[in-house]
Amino acid sequence: MEKRKKQEENLGGNPSPLFELVFLIQIEYTSYMKTEYHLKKDSKITIVFVHGIIGSPVRFKDLFPLVPENISSIEVVLDGHGKEAKDFGKTSRKKWEEQVHNILIEQKEKHQKILYVGHSMGCLFGMRESLLSLIDYLFLLNVPTRPKLGFTTIKECLKCAFGKEENYDFLTPIFLENCSIQMTKNPFIYLTWIPRFFDLFKEIKLTKKIIPEVKVPTICFHSEKDELVRQKALKDLKRNPSFDIRVLKDSGHYYLPEPSLNEMKEEFIKSIEYMRNLANNKEKQPE
């Protein structure tokens, strides 16, 4: 608490709500250091949450309370995430793919049905794994088939890495909250991240080809004001006419205003109910 007291004094002893949020993020944004398993006895369904590049399960924090107590769930932390900045440069696309695949294989042996919830890059793994009959429902947020690197994104990334707290704006704490990697002031460390983003582009290229082949029920949420994904990504999603595509008004890659958040939560509850019915019907079928 000494660090908090010193920072409060630097701000005149009267911290703003933004300061309070930033301080909590500094303490808690690395809470998800490893994959969390919440496996329930006799559960027929497991919900697998997979975040995006440099992200964390925090992105799904509004959905976690909606998971019924008798349903299993897994909050995946991808390899190289939840650690220091230098660790992220040492991971790879292959490790991410294998990690997600192995978790799905393991859970498919234990549960009848899998509901896959992905954000950003996590959506790409889900769509490809669905072709292997390892997923029964895709719940996708901000599918990044057409990434965007605009002024806002660059500005926020620089603030997260090198900025001072007094210069944070509305989006900075949100970006920090959703990042599982401990930032560093050493700019050379970030050069080791470059291959990881080429990994992302490779994953995007491979996934775009198979979008029309996805057969499982899929709902995609696209943010109207996404800072990291172009609006043209909607054209890619529409190549599969079975996809249920929702455009969330006034929403960003991480930020959702209350109306959009409520819509997403309502659909998540419906998806769980759909999975319950699916699992029960399978149980009633003769062997």
C-alpha cells in the first residue's frame, strides 16, 4: 500500500476514479497467470474461453458470472501470456494452436458438448478447430479477419508501454486491463514481439479460407468502432450465410457500452440454454 499512498500524494491526495481504476489494474491485471479450470462433476458441457493476442481472460469477465454452477468452464491463458514482456517473444503460433487443440481434445473426452467463446485471435483457433468436430457452438467476439493499425491503437499502445498515469485517457486503463503481459520500458524487448504478429497474420490468412466451411452454430459480435478490426471484416463473415452476425453500436475492441454489453450477455445465456438442450437430446438418443 506504500506505492498507492505515494501515488496519491503525487496527485494531491485526492485521486480520481481513473486513478483508482489504474491502480487496481496495476495490481490485478496479471491475476490470470495460467489457465484456470473450473470442472464440475457430472457436467455435460464445458465452456472454453480463449482470448486474443497479448490479451487475457479479463475480456470475458462480464460472462463468467453467467456460467451456471453445474457447468464446467476453462479460462485459457495462451502460451507466452500472463508473464513478462520478454516471454511473449519466445512463444509461437504453433504453441497456441497446439495448446487450444489439446485442451479441446481433453475436454471432448470428458464432456458431451463444448461451447467455445473466443475473442479476437481466439476466434480464429475456434473456427479452425470446429472443422475437426471438437466444438459444438461458436460464440465469437471481434473476429480479426481484417486487422487495423490506426492512430488510436498506436497511441494507446505507446501509453500502455511508456506513458505516465497522469496522461492516461479513457481507453488506456481498458487496454491495460485486457493485457496479460507485464509491460516494460525497454523498447528493444518489443522488437521480439514482431514475429508473433506475423504469426497472427498467418492465422488470419488460413482462417479466412475456411470461413464458408464452418458448419457449427455460430454467433459473431462485431464492434461498430473497433480500434483493431476493420469494418470490412463483416464481408468475410458474411461469406458463411449460416453465421448470426451482430454489430454492436458504439463499441470498441475491448469497450462495450451497457446496451451492447447487455445484448452480448443475453445471447450468451441463450447459447448456454441451446447447449443444454443439445446435450440432453444426445443423452436420450439410443446408442
